[in-house]
Amino acid sequence: MKEYNERQLRVMRDLLQQWDSGKTNIANLITNLEALLEALESVDEDWKRAFRRQWGVLEIEYAVTLDRGQTSLSSDGIERISRAVEEMRCLLAEQLQGDGQATD
């Protein structure tokens, strides 16, 4: 794996950890993950689509929250986001381990 991609993937993983620990909000998480995903070079398109599907869950839940005029996510929305974040975490681990890289 290119060192550049590995750095981007690790930052993505760190963002998910920040979300879990409450150090970032959903808007920042969505924006930053999208930018990092688009910045990846020569990544398997199937993997990228799988990651984008999970990222889309975050975007949809946030959009629904805003559309309803709410300032916080619903408990159902948080549950769906948690599942998507876990899947993204697995996808990132798969990529980082794919070239013999440890996930720390």
C-alpha cells in the first residue's frame, strides 16, 4: 500500500475513534471522512463503494435530523450510525492489514 493511502486510512480510523469518544460531531465526521475517501489513490473500487455506503448512513441520519429541525440525533439514528461506524472500522482494518500493516 502506498504510504500516502496508509496515512489517509489511519486518519479516517482516528476520526471514527474521535466520534466514539465524543471529540467530534457528526457534521465534521461526515465532511472529513468524505474528503479523505476522495483523496485516496488507487483504492479498490468495491472497497470504496462499500465504505461510501456506510458513510451514506451517517449523511442520511444527519440530513433527517436537520430536516426535522432537531439539534440532536434520535436514538434510532445513533444506533444506525453506530453500526455504520463499526462497519467502516472493519473496512479500514481490512485495508490497513491488506498489505501486512498492523492496525496498532
